[in-house]
Amino acid sequence: MVNLAKGKIGEDAASLLGALLVTKIGLAGLSRADMAAENRRDFYLYIDEFQNFATLSLANMLSELRKYRINMILSHQFQGQLDPQVRDAILAKQELLFHSGSGSQTPKCWPVSSTRSFPR
């Protein structure tokens, strides 16, 4: 758990450190290519307020990391916080999408798709 509160370390420092950490974790996930698929355990990365760290490279990592069993749970408050190119890339690569909200920018219905079965 990493606390990157803007009020404690500043907005620029929080964005820079967050982007570096996400990239480092992504690179560690890609290193699983040398590991046999049956030996890869699920790893979950939770990123709250991810618009602060959202880059096109993060969006592109989503599809690559999925095959190495790195799962990202990304949360933010509304679509307008995201760069349109990043938003479109993330939505195109999602496996499961959950949304909740009632703002004017919140879509009434987003597609939810999944190719993985989840244990109950």
C-alpha cells in the first residue's frame, strides 16, 4: 500500500511517483514471460484515482499484463478526468467493467464482458 496523497507530498511528486510505481510493477509483470503459465499466481494491483497516473502506456499494458495474470482494478470518479485517447484505450482493453454513478457525464449503460470465470 502506497499513500500518494497530494496534500502530503504535492501533486507533481504524487503523479511522478505513482507513474513510476505503476510502470515498475508493469515491468515486473512482464518479467513473468520466463515463468511457466501454470506457475503464475494472480496478482492484483488496485489504483484509486488512477487518472493521476493514467498514460497511454498504462492503457497498453492492460492487455499485455493480463496474459501474465496481473489484474488491475482502476477507479476514478468520472470520465471527464481521463484523456479521451487513454479512456478509449482502457475501455477497449477491459475484461470486466463495473460502473456506478449518476452524473451528467456518466453513461447509462456500459458493456460488461468477461472471458474468465470467477469462483463463487
